[in-house]
Amino acid sequence: MDAPTKKPCALKIVGIALAVLAGLVLVAVVGLNIYVRAAFAPFYDKAVFDIPGVNAGFVCQDLDHIEEADAWLFSGYMADGSASPLYRREADGTVACLQVRTPDGAVYTGHGSAITSTDRYAYLACDGGYLVLDAEEVAQAADGQAVNALAKVDLDFSPAFMNIEGDMLYAGEFYYPNDYETPADHRITTPDGTENPAVMYAYPLDENAPFGVAAQAARVYSIPGMIQGVCTAGAGRIVLSQSYGLATSHLLAYDVADLAAEGTFTADGVEVPLYCLDGRSLVDDVEAPPMAEGIESFEGRVYVSDESASNKYIFGKLYGAGAVYALDMEG
């Protein structure tokens, strides 16, 4: 006789449990929103424009300013695994979405972890090195047009970030334990006891070299793990963007004006000077919202991109991410 009354009671209990769970999720989301907006309020005050494609499945990884065209490039990948686009944003806000084809004619579907350029070439990171594009073609291609890579340049590793600053192309790797490992000889204990698990190569620009960059690195930097981008911030200062997952990101500024070599490192088969970025040269550590990615130096400020508001991760949309921020980090 009791059996018919037990089922409604069980359903009621389940309903209450689901309602409580939904309420806890809502409280957590609201709490995260309030926390991030308060903790990183200075960033929201320094938003300059939205990241293109952020609501169309594009997962932004890097940004680059094209001086000749006064436009911005954004590299990354699509959450659904389709062709990885280059977005170009003009000074007036007009946006063009470009497709990239590799030298063999295949559609580029890489991670798009880095994009950087000179007045002649644009360099897009790919597995094992980078693709070379014609900078003028990239700057002038119409929305939806395909841009053909001129060549692929091989490196000692697959670059997680790259940037041209001054007369150097910097290219580095990403380390996160177990998920993104690096070779044993890339994991270096620096003189102050810091365990740096990754390296960054510095290649001189050379107008006489194929595609404008020397084939041999001039020096190597020992760097921390979880680095997503590099740029400069005034004379003698290098900034690294550090992030992974939901943790607070960091913009680490190092004074390298008087940095001395700490031995040598074998890069491209040749021994070159090794420089260590650690606590001895760290001059600033700016906390940033989760998932800060590529950074770019332009007009005295550091421009920061972010992937948290993409449709892949979504949570960044809840606290108003999805914009490029411009910070003064020259000290």
C-alpha cells in the first residue's frame, strides 16, 4: 500500500537536489564574475577594442600590429577543428577573415599560436617551425580570401609563441608538467635556484637571408614554464605572458639591459650564449585575467589578447572578457 506514495517523494527529493545544485552553480558563476571584475578592474579600464571572431568559434592565440597598414592581425584556431583563420582588423574597425594555405596547397588547421611580421613578411607558427607569408598580401587580402604561404621554416622545436621586436625574432616553447613537456636539456636551474623548464631563441633579422631572418639563433634565453607570449616594454625590458587554465595570468617584466650570459646552449647545432630570466632580473609581475595569451608592444604600451571569452571556453563571456587590453609596463 505504501509503494505508490514513495515514487512521488523520491522525485520530489531529486527535484530539490537539482534545484539546490543549480543554485550553487549560479552562486559560483556570480561569485566568479564579481571576483574577476574586481580583481582585474584595471584591465577593463584599458580595453581598446574587441577581439574579432570571439563569438564565431575563433580561439584567439596571438596578435600583431602591421605598421605599414596600421592594422591588427589575430591568429588562433577554430573550436570545431576547421581551417584556422587569420583575422585582420583595420584602424576603422573593419574586419576581414582570411584563410591560410601551406606551401603544398593544404588548408592551414594549426594552432595559430603566434603571428608576427615585418614590412616584407608575416610569420605564422606551425608544427615544427613557422610559415612565411607575404606581408603586403596579408594586409590587402579581401575578406574570405586565401593567402598562400611562401615557405615553411623549420626550427628546433614547435614555437608556442613568437614576436619580432627591434632587430630580433623571438621564438619560444611552452612547458606544463605532464601535458606539455620539453627536452631535458631545456630544463635549466638558474644561478638564483629558479628551475626554468623552457627556452626562447633569438634570431637576428637579416635582409639578405631567405625570408628576412637568419637561420642561426644568436642567443638563447632560459625562461619559466607556461609562457604564451613575448614582447618588449621600453629599452632593455622583455615581457613574458604566463598563463594556463583558470589560474591568474602573469605579465612578467625582466630588465635585460645589463644581463650577462650564463654559459652556452646548443641552438640549431651551434653553441650560442645562454641568458637566464629569473628573480634577479624580474622587475615587475602584473596579474592578469585567466588565459592571457599573445602580447604585442605598440606605441609604448603592451597589448594583451585573451582566449577565455571564445565559444570553446565561454566563461570569459560571463565577466566581460573578449577585448584587447593596452597596459603601460615601461616602468
